[in-house]
Amino acid sequence: MTVEATVAAFVRSVKPQAMCDDCIAKRLRLGSGSNRVMARNATAGLSQTKDFTRAKGVCSKCGKQKLVTHAN
Ligand SMILES: [Zn+2]
């Protein structure tokens, strides 16, 4: 599976909760560095589709106010 497909499946699985890129990367064990960037690229790509929304909000995992992604 591609990172984008993995991230999409994960975000769908926690619907309707929203999660930030850091928590998505951690949860999927994408680690840090380039993998974390891959998680961000994946959520940015998903937000271009009508199935996902990426906006400022509170992350359901870490509770921080930041850019979070959720499935519609
Ligand atoms: Zn978070």
C-alpha cells in the first residue's frame, strides 16, 4: 500500500475524529524525518479530495490546536 492509501484508511478508521499529521505519522509508525513529510504530503493530497477535510482544529489524539485531517 502507498503511504497515501495507508493514511486514508487510518483517517477513515478514526472517523469522525480528526488527527494531526504528527499523530498520524506516529500511529502508523512512519517515524520522523522524510516519513513524517510523507504523512504530511499524504494528508495534503487527501484534502484535495471530497472525502477528506484538512483544517485548523483540535487533534483528537494530542489535543493540540493545529492542522488536522478528518474523513467526511
Ligand atoms: Zn495530534
